[in-house]
Amino acid sequence: MSYLNQNSKKIFMSGLLTSKNKSVKIRRISVIRVLSALLFLTVLNSLFAQSTQYDSLITAGIKQIYSLKYTKADSTFKYVQQKYPNQPAGKFFDAMIIWWKIMPDMNNEKYDDELNEKLDDVIEFCDSLLDENDENIEAVFFKGGALGFKGRLNALRSEWFDAAMNGKEALPLVFKAYEIDSTNIDVQLGFGIYNYYAAVIPEKYPMLKPVMLFFPKGDRKKGLKQLIYAADKSRYAKYEARFMLMNIYYKFEKNYNQALFYCNELLNEFPDNSVFEKYKGRILIKINRMKDAVNLYKGILKKYDKGLPGYNNPLKREALYYIGRDYFNKNIIDSSLIYFNECEALSKQIDGDKETGFRINALLYIAKCNEKLGNIQKALEQFNEVLKLDDFRKSHEAAKNYIYKIKNKK
């Protein structure tokens, strides 16, 4: 039986999902990311049928993952695997621990092999369960989730063909899971994500239009409503629904106040999640709440110094940059120079041979700081150094203008 038949599509696109029943360099959002996020929380629907202890263990482990408490989460899901060896949940969420080690720095490929191995293990285990019973909802959910995350990792690494193939294999499992159980509210998270991104992705990323031909059409407004409902009413999906809404309102809808609302809801439960804090800092800057942003970034630096998981060099660099920029705008130049010098030095360490906007802009600000402090020769040297780097948002034009200004003062 095909689970992408017209009846399934009609069910999916209808308005029946009511209260009776879901990061180049815009962080490489793709169709595959949509599917993986969809499947991540859709799989949680199966948990309602388990024992109270099982349910409590899974819930606690999920919270540990979002809190970036990797060691505790690892212990929790290892125990789940031992106590419930015939259930795929323990294996799947054990893999999600590795995924959330990637999330704070998606450019770091250190954990890629380990994640793929764990996801392959989930798929193999689910296949063995489906050989015995092809209606095993646990196996359907978690196999789909594993395929979705393999595709998402492919997309992060720009392996578009592999990403599409994994996504194509995963989507029928979503429809099958819905046909097996359409009553659980958490499923609206998955449908909401799909409806929204399937409508928006082709408009935002024309290069992905050919890929979308293989999938049902979406509905932006319906997707948002379903996500909001999942964020408010779902049992397990609420965290991921809020995360997706934060991303959507920040990156696509440009509704920064709504993005901040969902970001705050997440941080109220997971105050030490570096990914959520990074988003909050960027949102606060977008709405010109610099005082709050600077306070947040100073807190991030303290957490970095404490060695909290996820508070890494790229996030420290971002914090240094925005604090330095705030001091510069307040004409506190000595303090600004300290932060920009550290930011630029850290950027060299992070960037390697390919400089980022943080390094280029930090060097530009360093030169401007030295010009204000009267260190003219040093400023000229640094402006000329900017010209040797990539042109980032008219950085070359700015450097040339300052050089011209300085030379014409002499």
C-alpha cells in the first residue's frame, strides 16, 4: 500500500487536525531539515502507550538533551536500552545526544561518523521489528526519525543527493504513522513543520524546487497554526514546536517579538542551552535592545569560562564582538578595543584559512578604535590589512574611506 496516496494527502491537507488530534548560511535550511524536525517529534507520539516509568525516563532524558546535559542523558538512555531492550526509543535518543553535540557548532564535523553509526543502528533495529510486525508504530516512528536525521546531516554537509534520498525514504513513514494513530496531539508538530516549510522553501530557495516536486504541497498559514497548537497543547512536542516557531519567526517571518516570546519560553525551562541563548542575543540585537543583549552576552562569557557544554569558541567570539560593538557605540574605546582584539584573535583560531565576517568586522573596528585613540600608523596598517581579507558587506569600501580620511588630515 502506498502511504502517499491521494487519500493520505487529502487527510494531511485538510482542516481536520483540530483539538481532536503538530541553519548557506541561513544555516542551510532545506527540505531535509523540515523532514527531520518533523520526524523528531512525531516519533514521540508512540510513547503514550508505554508504562509510567518508561514515559518518565524518556521525558527526563529529552529534557536532559535540551539542557545539554550530555552525560546525564547518556546514562538515562543507556538505562532505557537495558530495561526496555525491545524498544527503539533508547537507541534513537542516544543518537540525539550526539545530534545536540553538533547543534552548538554545526560546522564541526567531529561527531558526524558517530551520529551516522548510531542512526544506522536505529534503522537496522527498527527493520528487525518491522519484519515481525509491519504495523509496529514504535519501529515506524523511530526508523523515520533516524532517516530524517541522516538526511539533515547530509544537508548540513551539502550532500544534497543523499539528503534527498533519505528524505524521500522517510516521508512515507510519516504518512504511515499518521494512519496508524491520528489522535495524538503531538503529531501536529510534524504536520505543522511540513506544511509551513513545504510552502516557504520553494519561494525562498528556488534551487530546491525540483526536490519539492516529490513531496505534497504545503500551506504556510495552516502550518503556523498547527505549530502554535503543538507548542501550547502537546505533551512531548512542545519544546521542539517552540524551537521551530522561534526559528520561523526569526528567519522567515521576521517577527522578532514573536521569536523572542518562544525563545524565552525555551530558556525558562533550559537556561543553559547555548543554542537558545545565541538566538536570544541575535533577536535582542534585531529589536535594538542592546542593554539586554550585552547583559546576555556577558552571561554567556561567564558560562564559557565555567566550561558549560555548548558554550564554545564560536559563541564566545560572537559575545566578544557584540559587547565590543556596544562599547564602541558608547564611545568607550579602550574597552571596545579589548573585546575586539580578543574577538579577532579568536576568529583567526576558528576560521583558519577562510576568514568570516566576525574576523573582518572585528579588524575593521580595531582599526577604527586605534584611529580614535590617535594610533594613526597602527590604524592605517590595520585598514590595509582589512583590504587583504575578503570583502564582507562593503568592508573594503569602509577601509578605503578611512584611509582616505586619515591621509587627507595630514
